[in-house]
Amino acid sequence: MSTTDLVNSANIVEEHGERNTRRAFLASAGAAGLCYTAALAYPIYRYLASPEEMALSATAVTEVTLKDAQKLPAGSVLMYKFGTRPAMLIHHADGRWISMTAVCTHLGCTVQYEPQADRVHCACHGGVYNAYTGANVSGPPPKPLTVYKVAVGDADVTVSRA
Amino acid sequence: MTAKTITSNVYDWVDERLGLSELAAFARHKSVPVHAQSFWYYWGGISLFLFLVQCFTGVLLLVYYRPGAEAYESVRQITFVMHFGWLIRSAHSWSANLMIFSILVHMFSVFFMKAYRKPREFGWLSGMALLGVASVFGFSGYLLPMDELSYFATKVGLEIPMAIPWIGPIIANMLRGGPEVSEFTVQRFFALHVVVLPALFLPLLGFHLWLVQRHGNAVPPAEEAKPANERKSMPFMPNFLRKDLAMWLISLNILALLASVFPWSLGKQYDSLAPAPMGIHPEWYFMSPFEMLKILGSFLPGAVGEIAGILLFTLGIVLWVLIPFYDPKSEAGKRARIAHYFGLLAVFALLSTTLIGYWTIR
């Protein structure tokens, strides 16, 4: 065999040993690739999930103090955030203070207090709740609205989980 | 039906419609010349890899960045509040610098190997256009955090077009969105950086890469002079590809080390009333024209000096871009040598003015 033939055969013909080394190379390259992917994926996941994690610590809230809320006139409502979810504080015409979550139990729309009808109504699908007990009175909502404990102070109103 | 027959059936189905086997045949026959200068063949690929890193980290930053009035605050949040935000921002800033560095290495190696000669003139021209767009990427991106350094670097940088007679101030005001660098400027630069420049860069890059596939790697004149049977080469698949990917891995490792061990800092929020901080200077890749203008300004004061400086620099760039038309022949000759010396002069001028620039920072 001339030198060119040898060179050609070395280039083209795969030795059995070379096939094994190729498999070994691909396996190690694959493993290294997996490690690198994991090493990159972890910080990227944490980065993109940051607001989620920040919200999670916010939902751990058990008590909210609403400054100057004691000035709320009778027969009106104050919308506020309990943790990350909307909630309502109602100062009823008869003097009672009621607070409940404002997230409709049907599909999550924010409900509203209607003073003239003295009820809580959801505009999305017509759900109606009792404005004193949070009970689901009519329409699609399957569960009542969670009612919070209200403590009216001199300079603020404190709402806490019941 | 084994997994093997299923995969080969799927492959045949796609191949009949997209012609994958033609691509595979092309890749199998592609070869890369092997000689003393083969090391420089990696640098285009390294530049491409770093650009891909920029796209990736850029999109991640885009998730939390807010252009306009809240720019600084959003970057502060990315750097100090979002988990690993500091790392992603650091990788983006470091990779920007490494990318420009590798593009310059790539450009100079192409120049000295005379790879701009026929039939590769379009490769050279598209490459120079890519370098131009990459510089604007760097300039526009630098402003986005709106800290003191960003603000002053942009302010000073925009003084350069201001010096051009008649149309200069119009261009500068259009870029700035007014007479001063403000929230309008950052919004404009954001649009440039995230939409306009990628829309320019990507087709140019596609063209540039397609040309490399079409014409193959150029071989330096000394190698070309050798008879064909003395020239060595290696197959692209898998030999060169393996080495190419190894270089990408090394680049990734270096970037990861730099980004995490030397994290990019965030200065104070910009203040339009504050005086320029002591030792203000542009990033290293703009240091050269900055210093050249300073040196010329000491000989020819005022507007004359500025215009002379801009003209000199523009002339240098134009001559550089047109080199394939000055040095087209394949044999070594007088023009080939002059082009070579011009390249050495350019390297010397850029290096020395950059170093002087850093040396004279107060």
C-alpha cells in the first residue's frame, strides 16, 4: 500500500477501536452537556421565578393594619390588599364592620359591595354573596367568601385571619 | 417497529420534504485547512457563540428591565433583588466585552491572512458592517442602566456626531431625543438595542455565515503558494466541529468565571446636574478614538481639532474597509506588503492610543 492509500484508509475506514472511542466521547459529551444544562437551568429558573417567590412570602401575611380606615363613613366600602389578594372592608349602615376576601370563589374575579342593595355582587357571572356573613347566596359561586376578624382602633383598623 | 426503524422513517419523511441528506452530504465533505495559522479559524465561531450568549442573557434581562424613567430602578432590582439577576447581568456585560474583543481578533486575523481577497470581498464587507452594528450594540446597551457612568459615556459619545457640520446636531438631537440625555434617550436606545439592531445584525450574520460555507476557509498566501499535495486538511465533521465546540466550551467557562468572580457593578443613579466624575472614560473598545481626539485636540484646539480627528478616524476606517480592492492579487507583491504594514500600523495605533488613554486617566 502506498502512503496515500494508508492515509486514505485511516481517514475513511473506521477501526473497531475508533467506534468505541466515538461512543465513549458521545457519552461523556452528553453527560457534560447535561451537567452544564443543569448548572445553567437552576439560576435561570430562580431568576424567572423571583416574583413568585416574593409573592409567596407576601401571602404569609396574617394581619393587615389599615391606617385611618376608622374614618370610613357608614354605608361604604374600602378595597385593600390582604397579602397579595384583594379584600374589602365594609362599614355597614348599622355600624357593623365586616371584612372579607374580594376574590370570587367561582372563577376569581374581584367582587364589589353594592351599598344600595346591601349585598356583594360579582359582575363576571352574576354571583351574589351576603354582605355580613360572606355566604354565597345566588349565582354560580360554589363557596362563601372568607370573612376576616376586624378590630377598629383609634387611628387604624386591623384586619386579621379569623 | 424498532426505535431505529421509526427514527429512520421519520428522518426519510422529513428528508423528502426538506432535503436534509443534501445538508448532511455537504457537511461530510466540508474540510478545514490545517496549517500554522489554523488556530485563528476559531475566532469567528467564538464571536458567534458570544453573540448567542448576548441574545440569551438579553432576553432574560428583558423580563425585568423597564426603559424610560424607571430604567435605573429596574436594573437595581435585577442586580440586588431578583435571584441570580446579578449573575445574568454580569454575564451580559462581560460577554459584550468578550464579544467585541473576539470580533477584533477575528477581524485582524482575517486581515493578516489576507482572507479578504477574491472571492471573499463580500465576507470582508459584511464583516465590517457587523463590527459597526456590534459597536452600536455596545454603545446603546451601555446607556440602559442609566447610572452615572452610562450617562456620561453617552453624553460624551454623542458629542462626536455633534461636531459634524450642519447635519451633526440634527443627528445627535434625534439620537438623544432632545438637547440632553434623558429618559427619552434611554427609550430610544432601548428600541435600537432590542429591535432595530438585531433586525440589522441577524440577516447580515446569516449572509456572512453563508459566504463562509460557500467559499470555505481562506488559506494564508504562504500556504497557498505550496503545491496542493503538500497542503493538509481535516474533515469538518467530526474533527474540526469537535475542536470548535471545545473552544465554545472554553469561552463559556471563561465567561462564567469572569461573570461570577468579577460581577458587574452598578453606580449611582444618573444626575443631570452632577459634574462629570473624575477619571471618566469610555469602555476600552471606544478608548482609542476617544484618546485620538484628545491628542489631536491638544495640537488643534476647538472645533478644528474635533473635525480633524473625526476625519482622520473616518479616513482610517474607509481605507480599512476598502482593503480588498487595494490588495486583490493572490501573489505576494508590493501592494500585499503595504497592506500588511497598514495592518500593523492600525494595530499599533489602536493599541497605543488605548493604553495611553488608560494611562492618562486621572
